[in-house]
Amino acid sequence: MRASQLYFPTLREPPSEAELISHKLLTKAGFIRRVAMGIYAYLPLGYRSLEKIARIVREEMNAICAQEIFMPALHPANLWEETKRWDECDEILFKLRDRQERPFCLGPTHEEVVTDLVRRDVHSYRQLPIILYQIQVKFRDEPRPRGGLMRAREFTMKDAYSFDKDEDGLEKSYQAMVRAYKRIFYRCGLRAIPVEAEAGVIGGTENLEFMVLSDSGEDKMLICSSCGYAANQERAERRKPFEEPINMYHQDTMLPLEKVFTPNRKTVAQVTDYLGVSAEKLVKTLIYIADGKPLAVLIRGDAELNESKLRRLLGVPNVRMADPDEIRGLTKADVGYSGPIGLSGVEMIADYDIAEMRNFVTGANEDDHHFINVNWGRDFEVTRFADLRFAKDGDGCPRCDSGLLHLRNCIEVGHVFKLGTKYSDSMNAKFVDEDGVERPFIMGCYGIGVSRILAAVVEVSHDEDGIIFPITVAPYELWMIPIDMNDDDIAGAAECLYSELIQAGVEAVIDDRDERPGVKFKDADLIGAPIQIIIGRTYKERGCIEVRLRRDKKPSLVSAKEALGHILQLRSTLYEELMPRD
RNA sequence: CGGGGCGUAGCGCAGUUUGGUUAGCGCGCCUGCCUUGGGAGCAGGAGGUCACCGGUUCAAGUCCGGUCGCCCCGACCA
């Protein structure tokens, strides 16, 4: 491609609306343009990179015998009503009507459509397993799109769906997908870490998020520095911080229990302020209703209960906070004055933090009063200690003896789920098994944010001059800069090498514009093609061209004769580096 | 949806507080000269519904009301 004909409107300054570095650079380098909030057009360079990513995804999907299909973006409402998600996902669905007033939505994901497809045509275990995938544009009316491609309302995603006859089959499909995902991210130059996650609204059991560490990421994960355990913030467990049995009877350190007047002080901040103590000296007593039974959850004042952990611990589906009336019924006091002392017949579950606390503050189960110098074991009994709060930076790793968890920002680039029968049940998608019995498909679903990968690559691979693309994702592999196209020697040598490169199948751009060298260098660095070729002074003086990598910029001089071979060698080395070995 | 901010040339911004000639600046763009190893220089030039609608006024980019768009923080997020 000739730069004089390439549509790559670079900007000297990015639009002020851009916040993230990837948004700024992709806009500045002429890869994308915003069309509306969270909606972007890809210009030639951006589209080439996007397609490169899509191609890698395709190759790896095909390699595990997933089969590419292409489903509609426009979905009839009735499919979404079958799974109840027409209402459940109401906020993010783009809904519209056809001329007959029939309701439709733009697909935010395709479980409904693919399950409908498969239930129509797959009737026997003999046809299983099946993995179908597509690379499609998705629509989600995000409450707050931001960061350019990072969280858009229209974005490109690879979504795959597996259909198996049993759990073993699902496990195989799932593991194949995990392996393929690792290869995909590796080939894109991303170091993606699989982390344990909560399943969320999509349902199902086991699932992994693939996270790329980046300070600008919106997600948070905890990662162990010594054993590599990683989980997202919602899922991350922590090591029990004490040895059992716990000996609490250090009588000498316990102060006498005392009830204090705390008029109208209900929140942690109000109470600690009023009593002049820090939040770490207070224990919050949260009243929950689990399967209709009330229970008390004790959490240190500065921490936050992770409801998913509570739910997992109790093992019952219906867990919710008690409402103010229920709380008054149980504690005889307002919300804000609940405490463990005198709550009889109620299970008392305490976070690990509480085990090591002495002489703390709790509500007194009486309006406008708290207790100070409370000690569990002496003043009330704890039914059990458990890991209940969100893990935080510095907590002990749950999987090894010495490691500490570190809280890191990250970008979610992929997610794999074991769905089980959530969709096949609600949509009545069944096959006949070997034994003649009808069973629902055991499903899995697997997503990769294709457009988000592009943003993530830029986010983790850039410098002050622009993007540093891995060769696999770069819009062009090579960018050639003839210093002066009006100089016949230089132009001649450049054109000659350029046609050799094109002949050899290299994706090359020759910057044949009548621009000053500085402009060409700046654009080349901004766009970030991995290999740069400079033809100028050294060619005039010594017959050498300069070959350099965008990532280190140190040029090596090569004679014009040897240039092509040298470049081809360099190029294959760059690809080699991004080839996974597993 | 709550809080805050912004909208003036392709991009970045000044001007709005205190209404008053023909609305400015930098970059970019066009023409010419000159220049050619990191966004040169000189000269000339084009480009505006001051987001939109309505109101106040002799007079509105500026004041008032409404609408739309965009950004940030929060709530939310398969």
C-alpha cells in the first residue's frame, strides 16, 4: 500500500473526550472514529487490525473443531421471552419494532438464537458434541459506555456455544476452549490470566475470566505473588488468618463490657466518629434472611460483606438482606443498632477478621445505644467463622502457605462458562440419548471481546510516540520511509525494495508522500507497525538501508542487496515469538 | 438514574462573568516560494447555523426557559 493513497487521518491532538490511552492513540492514529456515544467506525487501519484478531480467533476455533456460523443481530422478542431475559435484561437491550409493531431486539449475546437453532435440528446423541461459534457485532445499551473500544455499546465479539450429551462432554469442550483461548491471547501478544469468577446473571457453574493486567482496566482481580492463584474481586477467597483452635480467653486483655449512649448514630462513620474510635474497632451486625430464616453476619466496620461468599457458604439460593421491619422484629431496634449480644436463637456467622478482635464496638439492640469492649466468647457465641468479606490487597493467599494477594486492575478479554441446562431447560431443547431417554443439552458458552482485544493491545503496548503493535495484530507488518521521494536514488531504491516485499507477500506500506521526514517518522511511530525501513542518507552514502523494530528503534544497516532476505528473516522471527508452545 | 462539567472552523482552545463594529488564536487544509534524518520557514488564501428551539432586548456567542449531544464521578455491568 502506498501512504499517498492510504486513508489514515492522523491527528496531532486527540479529541478531548478521549480518556484512555488506547482511545486516544487509536483515534490519533486514524484507526477509529466515534459516530455516537459508545459507537465507533473502523477506518482502514483499524479494520485491518480487527480482522487480524478475528483471523487468529478463527484459526484457533477451527483447530478445536468449532464450526463458524453467522447468526442475525436482529432477534425476535419471543425467543427472549422464552428464557425470561426479555425482562431480565431490559436495561441493556436495544429494543425496536417492525412495521407490524412486532417487537425485536438487537442481540447482546446469542444463547437464545443458537439454542433455538440447535433444538430444531439436533435430535440425537449421535449428533453431539457440537461447538458453534460466530464473530458478530453485539449491542448492549450500557449504562455508561466509556474508554472508546474498551466498553462500547456496539462491539465485535466472538461467541461460541457447546452442546454436549453429558457433563464429561462439557468438561472436554470447556477445556478445549480454555486451551484455545490461551493460544489466541498469546498470539495477540497479550498475557491473559485465567481467573476464577462468579457466574452472574448468565447462570451456570464453573467459569473463568481471561484478564490482562493493566492499570487502566476497569476490572479488579487478586493475584498471589508466589503461587499464581488468581480470582476476580468478587470471587477471590483468602487464607484463614489464624490457627485453630482459637483461644480467646486472655482475660487480662478484656475490658469490662459497657453500654454507651449513641443518640441518632447509625452508620459506621457516625458511630466511630462519635465514640472517637476507628472503623477497625467496630463490628457491623448484618441481619440476613436465608430461606426464610434470619441470621446475623458479623463484619469488621471497615470491610464490606461479599454476598456471593455468604450465599456459597450457606448453600441456599434465597439469601437477602432483612428489611427494616424484620430487623426491628428480631433486634427490637432500628437498623444501625443491631448487635450480637442478646440475639438468641439466631445463627451467628462471623468473618475471619472478627476472630482476632478484642474489645470492639457493636450495636446494643436498643435504639440509640451501642456496646463497647465487646468480646466474642465472653459476651456472645459465634456459630462459625468464615471468609465473608471481599479480599483486599495484602490478604493471605488461600492456595499456598506464604503468598500474599495483590489487588490489580485488569481488562476482561474473554470469559468461558459452563452453562449446564439453564437455556436448554427453559427453551425445551432436548435430544434422545443412547438409552432412549430425552435429555436437555448440556451447554457451555464462550466469549472473546474481539474489538476489546484491539484496545487492550494498545493499552499494554505503547510508548510516548504511539502504538507498538505485535506483528500479529498490526495493520501492516512493515512501514517504509524513504526520506526524500524527490531524490531519484532514494525513491528508486525504495520502490525497488517495496515491490520485492510485496512480491514476497509482506504487508508493507511505502510512505511515498511528499512530506518532510519528521512527519513520516511521527506517523510511522504513531501507527506502530513493528518493522520500520528507512532509506535516506545511509543509502546515499553507503548503499545501506536501515531496518529497525518499532519496539526498540535501534537500526541495523543492511546492504540493499541483502535487505529483502534480512527483512523476511526478521519478520518470521517476530511471528515465531508469538507462537504458543503448549 | 443521581451529582458535576462541557458544546465557538477538521482537531485543541480563547471570548460568555459585565450584551454593543466584520467572532479570534494555535495546529491542520489550499496556492506559491523555499526546505528535506524526528510534526521546518516565508507570503498569500479558504473555512463558522457560536449544538438546536423559543424568549428578553434597539442589539444575544454572551441574559432567561426548554431540548439535544458529549465528558467525568457514582449507581449498573453476561
